Amino acid sequence: MSVSSRYKRKYDRLYAPFSIRILTYNHERLDPVCSTAAVGANISPNGISFTYPNILDRHDHIKVLINNINGFKKELMVNAKIVWFENRDVISRRYGARIVKINPEDKYLLIKHIRNYGGRDEMFPGDKKN
């Protein structure tokens, strides 16, 4: 891995578990009591990756609440569009969603947080790469 790609990786993504709750799916509100909980794998200013047990399709729109980001005290409400997925095992898939809309102040805080905490693989040991 080159020095520039290490630097880019360090400041682009936060490798840490976080909680994500899907509030709307294709612009229809889900019941708050039954809204789907998922586990986040990483987060960047442009996108999020998460593990979610049910089937989602590309280009689906979701509104999510992101919380419990390591070291980040604020919850974020994010509009996102699913852009990719891959099989991890039989019962779960890993999805990625591009952030479509986020409050500019929240985005600034998120970028600042990622610059301070990003790239620490020990925060999420399951996602280490050689």
C-alpha cells in the first residue's frame, strides 16, 4: 500500500462499529417501534457501510439515524441511497449507502471527527486488511 493511499484511507473512513436505525424505506415511514436496527461497519463523509439482515435493493432510498459512533456524542439523521451490497454469509449482507443529504453543520462535525479518529483499525478488528 502506497503512502498516499494509507493517508487517504486514514482520513476517509472511520473503522468502528456504530448503531444505525432505518427510519424510512423508499420514502415510506417505518413504525418507530419496529424500525430496523443494523450494525455499522464504517462511515465516511460520503457514505456508510452496514450489515443488515433483510434484502435491500440498489437505488432504494432510506433515512437512517446513526448513533453510538465511537467518540462522537451526536446522533445524525441522514438521507441515503443504497449503492452496493455483497454477500458476507448466508444470513447477513453488507450494504453500502451513499449519503444523499446531511445537515452541513453535522457533516462538518463528522469530517472533523473522522480526521481525529479515522483509520484506527484496532477500533474495529474484524475489518483489518493486510
